[in-house]
Amino acid sequence: MRTADVPCVVEREASDVTWSQIYRDERDGLVRLAYLITGSQAVAEDLVQDTFIRVMSRLDASDEPGAYLRRSVVNACYSWHRRSWREVREIDEDRMKPHRDAQPVEMWDSLSKLSPRQRTILVMRYYLDMTEADVAATLGCRIGTVKSTSHRALKDLRRMLQT
């Protein structure tokens, strides 16, 4: 075998990025985000899949659409909450529990009782470890809105957990 026949490793340029690669890189994180907002694994997977289909027709893969995808998933979760407000649904408590960090079920119950916006901000801020500025940019609001909403949400969580 000649050295010219051996494939060489070339770093991927932005123009070489495909939607398949973006899907593999972003899907799991987006499903976790949607799951923590909706409380349903099946709904989360459906929303993420639908979001990818919509975004693929609007953006080029080389545009690095990670932030756009996150915002689109959050919007899809909000829409799902608006459509499903009449439905009585039970959140699967076994799936809402973290795998290794055994936190009390009360925390997950209380989190599921928050408004979708409060839950979204807390999930992005503390679960995804995003800064207040990143959350504000993703949600298209001011940093002060993120601060006040997270403050109220944490206050509501404390009140729910104390009773």
C-alpha cells in the first residue's frame, strides 16, 4: 500500500458540516431539555424531531444552528403546553428522577407544577448550566427577566417543598 492510498485525517471545516452530524451532536441534549420542560419522553422526542425537520428547511447546516435549535425546541414545548392544557396527564415519576443523584421525588413534583416558562428558565440555568445572558439570548428576553423569573420560580419551589 502506497502512502498516497492511505486516507488522511482532515479537520472538518464549517462547510463540511452536515445535518446528520448536527443531529447526532445536538439531539440528546435537546431531548433532555424538552423532557425536563414537558415531563414526557415521548413528547420530547417528537418535539425535537419536528423541530429538526422545520429548522432544516430554514437554515444551512454550516450556520451552526445549535442556539436556534434550542430556542425552537423551547417554543415547541410552549406550544405543546398550550395545546395540552386541557389534558390530564401524569408525569412518569420514575423517569423524572435523576439516575445517580437521588433527589427527593417532591422536588420533581414541585418542578412539574411550575409554569412552563419558569421551568424552562430553571432547566436552562441550572441543568444545562447556561449563564443568565445565554438564557436571555436563547429565549429572546432581557437578563432581568431571567433573573426575576428564576427568583420567583425558586421562591415557589421552596414554598412547595416546605408544605
